[in-house]
Amino acid sequence: MTKQSIIDAINTRIGKTSYGAWRIGLTHDPAGRKTYWKDSESKDIYCWSLWTADSLSDAQDIENYFINVKGMTGGMDGDMDSSKTAYVYIF
């Protein structure tokens, strides 16, 4: 999906809730990441949503926007590879 379509989809998903109540992240392994948050970190992933970005650069721009502009929780220190598919997730 394009950068703007993912941004629009996230904004729709968040709705009227607080951006600060949500976490955003990037991964190459959505199933593994979802399991990590649920089992290793004991997070509630009931509201998990996922999008495939057109590029790692787009995914990083999206993550940066929602963390630094909108106030979502997240960290921008993952080990990502531009030759692999990049997924953006929120929960």
C-alpha cells in the first residue's frame, strides 16, 4: 500500500481514541512480532492491525509521523532490511 493509504487507514482505525493509547511498529515477520507482543511482553493485541508498505523508507516515514507528530507509542530502533517486505502494525 502507498504511504498515504496506510496513514489514512491508521487514522481511520484510531478513530476518536487517543493516539497515545496505541503502539506502532515495523516488522518483516508479522506473525512473530504479534506473538512477541502477546507472549513475551504480555500486551493486549486485540486491536492489532497490519499493512504492507511499498518500501521500507515509506514504512519508516509512517512510523516516524505517528510517533513524533501524532504521539503514538513506539520505537524506531528496529533492525530492518530494505530488501525484505516491510509491514506497519498498530495495536
